[in-house]
Amino acid sequence: MSNQHGDPGHGDSPAAWTAVVVMLIGIAAGTVFFFLHMPTLVWVCVGVVALGLILGFVLAKAGYGVNGPRYTPKSHD
């Protein structure tokens, strides 16, 4: 069975990884704050999730997206 990516457009880039990691941190922290009844911090975490989305978009426009000039795909052997 082969593990090669036939299509490199599945978000395997620094921009996508950065966006996902920041958003996951925001969602995880927001969940904890929700159960601890801290609504202000839940809304701060909503902002962190939005920041992750914006950060991914900015990094993609800066060339770190899948088709960007600063992105070099890694071999998946």
C-alpha cells in the first residue's frame, strides 16, 4: 500500500498547520473555561479561534500555503 499524496492540496503546509494548532488550542481552552463557568474567557477563546483563521490566511498569502513560493513539499515515503 502506498502512502504518497497524489494531491498536495490537502492543507499540508506551514500556514495550515499553524492555523489548525492555534484554533485547536482556542477550542480546547474554551471548552475548559465553558465547564468552569467563565464566559469572559470563553469569548476570549472564540477570539483565539478567529485569530487562528486569520493567521492561516495571512501566512498563505505570505507564501507559506500549499502553492506558495516559500513552501517546499516534503517527501512522504
